Amino acid sequence: MSDDVAAHVRTYIEGQLTELGRKNVEQIALNAGIAPRTLQEFLASYEWDHAAMRDQIAKIVRSELFGKLNIGIIDETSFVKKGDKTPGV
């Protein structure tokens, strides 16, 4: 992964973890101090490997969080996802 791509991934993920009221690409970019079009173009052009991401998350959960006394809770946000360009839709 190039440094440029890694920077955009970091910006996007950090934006999702902020306390922004609306976590759309424009708000995330503006909050990070970059032009919204930059992040929009990155998300439109970068191919997400959903299966690899799912497998990596499962591996992390298994290796770092699995234990006899541990439980897992998946809390969905209840926000309706629309379109076919948003990650996670």
C-alpha cells in the first residue's frame, strides 16, 4: 500500500471514529483539513477486498479477544445504508 493510500485509509477510519454528527465523506475530509474531493476520489477508486477484511477481523478477534470469560456484542447503528458506493452497503 502506498503512503498516499495509507494516509487516505487512516483519514477515513479516524473520521469514522470521531464524534462528528454526520460521518459522510465531506464532513470527514473537512474535519481532517483536506479537500472533500480528494477523499471522494480515493473511495471511488480504491477497491476494498471485503472477504480479506472480514477474514482479517475474524483473525484479530480470534487471536486477541477470544477467551473463556469473554463475550462479544455486535451493536449495529440502525442507520439505513443507501447506494452502492458506500463502504459497508
